[in-house]
Amino acid sequence: MFRTLGGGDLTPNRTKTAHPHGVTELCEEGGRLYAHALRAGRVPRTDAEAAPCLVEFALLHPDPDDPDWLRPVPPAVALTQRLTPIEREIADRRRSAIELSDLFEPFLALSTHVATATHSITVLEGSDRINAALDLATAECQTEMLTVQPSNRFTERTVKQGLERDTDLVDRGVRIRTLYQHTVRYNLKQLAYVAQLANGKVEYRTIDELVERLIICDETVAFIPIRDDQQVALELRHPGLVRYLVKVFEFMWSRAVPLSAGAPYETAPDGITEIQHSIAKLLIEGHVDEAIARRLGMNVRTCRAHIAKLAQALGSGSRAQLGYLIAQSGMLERDQ
């Protein structure tokens, strides 16, 4: 199933059948020899005869300078090669799930014309209905509101609405915790908004990636968008679903950086900043510039500028070479 980096299958059929196992069940001899090859840089081709699976699974490839030797493929590169088709399949299934949601949405709406507290899941269509439901939930909020706000969604109108809503909550003694992306640290309007509420009752943290907007009130009701245009949302009151979303929020919160802690884009000794490290990870995963920019909450031009600086720091002369140098640099191992 797997092929070598050069595209040629170097293992005869008889070897495959004589040494059968999957890559996730790497044999003891194969694991030992691969580890030795990584430490030594290369191994004699004859040593690999005891573990032909290493060539079959493209973990070893011929040394271009000496055909009698084999060099190891970096584990980060090998892992990416195997994860890519799996992630592609996951993406296809997600698209199917969205199509199913769109198919059944009209039927769900038939039973959700009137939103009441007894509904576990309510479909809200249109900004007016969404805002009305949010206003009701925040008016009823007594203890804490958790919010996830992707940094690329701010407009003057939304900032003003958020300030009015949050000021009322703070005045009633409600605690607010909000997650932004790191790029919000360079958004002057949003920083001005944050400064008006930095009084101890409101906490702000930032993280490199956020998936979508999320609002949770008192761990009893949550709101999530289900369309990119933000015109359709779900109001969730099922206790199990809300508890799950609270755990997702706490997971991200524990890994986020307080906004008051200063800029998180510190430059490592190798000259690579934290944001460039995040971009490198997404590049290896196969994302295009537009997708990377969207996930990190920045515009495409800024994203490409960071990619250019990353390439310069690693000495890359092409986009294809950049992926290889990222894997070779070991920077991805910082996430492990």
C-alpha cells in the first residue's frame, strides 16, 4: 500500500508475503533497525534483509551516494505521509455530515418554531432570532459566561454589541472568560474593548488556533454557529452536550496565554517565532495559505510573509523543500 519517496516499490512481492504485518504493527526487528538507522544516519542494505517491512513502508530509502546503504526517512515525514489520507477521509466524512445537516435542517425547523427551555436543541435562523436568544440567555446568566471568539470576526458593530452585553453582565456580578486568537493582540479596536472591562471579573486569554465561535452561560445553555455566514446557529440545552462543550473550553483555556502576559510570539534560539512554528505545523499537514490564514486568524498576505520568513530562517529555496526542511529541523517535536 505504501510506496517509497521516489515512487518506486523496492520490495519484491515474495518479501511482502513472507513478512506480513501492517505499519501500525511494526515488528520488533523493524523497530530496532529503524531506531538504529535514525541514530546512525544510515544502515547497510544487507542489514535490512531481516526487516524488509522498513523498505516496504518507506521508512528506509536508498542512499543516493551509495546504493549499498539505506537512509531513514525522518519519522515526522513518515507520519505525515500516513496521516494525510486519514485526515482527507475525515474531511470527506465531515462534508457528508454537513450535507446531512443541510438536508434535515428544514425538517428540524418544523419542530423548533418556538424556542423554549424544554428544547434540547433549537435551530435559530437569522441574526435577529439568534441575537434575541443570546440576549435572553445572557439576561438569565447569573454566575459565569464562557466565550470563544475567533479573531477574524470583529466588526465595529459586533464590538459595540459585545461591550454592551458584557458591561451588563459584569455589573450583575457575572464572571466572564473569553478566548481569542493570538492575532487579537494586534487589533487596536479589540484591545480598546478589552481595556474597558479589565476589572478582575473578566479574563482574556489567547491561543494560536480556534475553530469556531462558542458561548456558554452558567453551564446550562450553549450557542454554536452551523454556517459560515453566521446566519444559522444552534441553541443547546442538553446537559450532556453543554458539559462536553465546557470541557472543550477548559481544555483550550488551560493551553492559552493570558492577554496581560504580553506577546506570545517569542523567538526561539533557532530564529523561529511561535506563530511561524504554528504555520509550519499546518504546512506539514498539507493546508494551503488561505486555510492557514483562516485558522490562525490573520490575512493571507500576513500569512505568506511569515512563510517567507520561515523559509529564509531554514534556508529553503522552494515550497517543496520547505516542507522537508521543517521536518528535518525537529521543530515539530516541540509539540510532542
